[in-house]
Amino acid sequence: MMISDLIDQQDFLSRLQAWGLTPPVRLADCSALLADTLSGPEGALWRERLEVLLAQRALLHPDVLALVEKSLR
């Protein structure tokens, strides 16, 4: 696998935006946004989206993987 195949931080932020969120500029600032989203009325949908990403763990940049795992705990 080439390093360019990884879902990196910008890819993840773009994906959040495509899903209707306004993500922060930095991945490090996403924790609170994801926590609020997961505890909100559409929490089950967001949990499912993040679990789909987690299933692709081999393609996730280590920082993205860590954020997704932390959010789903």
C-alpha cells in the first residue's frame, strides 16, 4: 500500500464536512465536535459512520485512527 492510499487528516476533515459538519481546521480539535455529535440526536448514525471508518483501520492514518478509536470509547 502506498502512503498516499491512507485516509489522512485532511481526508478525514473533508469527510466530516461532506457528512454535514463544520470541522475545525486541525484534527486535534475534533474530539469535542465528535463527542457532541455522538451524544446528540443523530448519535447512532455518527457511531455507524465512525465504525465503518474503523473497519478500514489499515487505511487510516495513525492520528485519524487514534481519534476515531477515542471517540467510540
